[in-house]
Amino acid sequence: MSDAHVPPPLSPFGAYPNPLDLTEEDQKLFHPVVLFPSSYEILDLTKPVANRQLATEDERKTRTSPDRPPAPPFAVGRYDEDRVGLYSSELFNDLENNIDGYQGRRTIHVGIDLEGPVGTPVYSLTNGTIHAVGYNAALGDYGHVMVICHDLPKNRQVYALYGHLSADSIERREVGQHVVAGERIGSIGDFFENGGWFFPHVHFQLAIKAPDTHDMPGAVSLNDRAMALVDYPDPRYVLGPLY
Ligand SMILES: [Zn+2]
């Protein structure tokens, strides 16, 4: 893909590559992943954020954080956003941390974050089969996470990662289990179970190729951006024009 076909950062709905050719007709299949109120915030994480985002290991262990910043209302964290001020953790800067061929200083977010209170239900986008499920324990990682291979019309499939879930979301989940559209697959986790993030949210990401395990690079380097916008399509093609 030549750079001429790469849309500028934070392009509007419909401007990104659509490798699965998802149409408005397909849209009818999809259940919201989180039921949002009619009004919600659109986050801007391109600049350094004032509040502490990640818990310490000790806070995770004790499940207490005396100076935890207040939980925000429902909000959306954007796709293709360069989060230079947010991803300071080693996880995002480790040059040897190679996920499905992606590495480097990873600051460009290639999923969409759906923020809501701890315990908010998370629903399956459409019918599918659990491809991978587990716990990514590193600070700043996904915590409890599930990847579902969703069936689409015309023999297409898409892999969807649901990250930062509560521990009980994955308790009775196994690879190969079927899920149906709109099934409650879990809930938004708290900081001690979601990878240490103070702002509870589900990271939702699409992939056109099967990930090796219950992981996808939630952020990629600028060098890998053009490739990532195809490998990990804009989730608004299934979530609708959230912003
Ligand atoms: Zn995210």
C-alpha cells in the first residue's frame, strides 16, 4: 500500500481502509459492544493527561489506591490517535516486544476504547466462536481479555478483541465456545483486573488475520501505521459512527 492511500490521522468515519468491505447492510447484524447513553464524551489523548492513568504493582496487589482519580462518565477513546503522552509504560516502548510482527515505540492506538463504570455489561458484536481467552498480566496490558472470531455474511470472518474485562468475564470461557449476537460476554473490569488502568473501559479492536493468542498490538509505531490500518480496521465499521 502506498502512502498516498493512507488517510490522515483521526480521519472521519468511512475514510479508513475497509478490507472486509463492511456495508450498511452488515451493520444490522451488529449489537453495540457497550450500551452508551445518548450523550457521552469524546476523549482527546493526544496531549499529556493530567491524572495518573496506571496503578502501581502494589496498588494492584492490595486492590486499593488512595489517590485514584475520579471515574469519568461514558466516553470514547479514538482509533488512530497518537497517544504520545499516555503510553509511557515499558510495554509500549519495548523494542523487543513483538506482537504479530508489530514492534517499536508504539503510541498509535488501533482500537476504540469504550469507557464506562466498572461492571458495565459488554456484549458480543454478533455471532461467533471464542478464538482465544486469557489474562495478560503486565501493567498497562489488557488484563482479562477475549478474542472472538465473528461470522460475517459472504463467508467473511473478523477477529474482535475485547480487552480490560473483569476477571469473572472469562471464568467459564473456553476456546471454541459459541457466542451469539448481543450475548453478555462480560463486564468492564476494575484497575486490579484490567491491566492497571484507572479509567475503566473495554478496548475493542478488529483484526483481519487470526492473532496467535489472546493479544493484539493495541497501539503501533508510526512506521507500522499504514499496515496496521489495514490489519486492524477502524472499529467504527462495526460499532457505527460513534464520533
Ligand atoms: Zn484502547
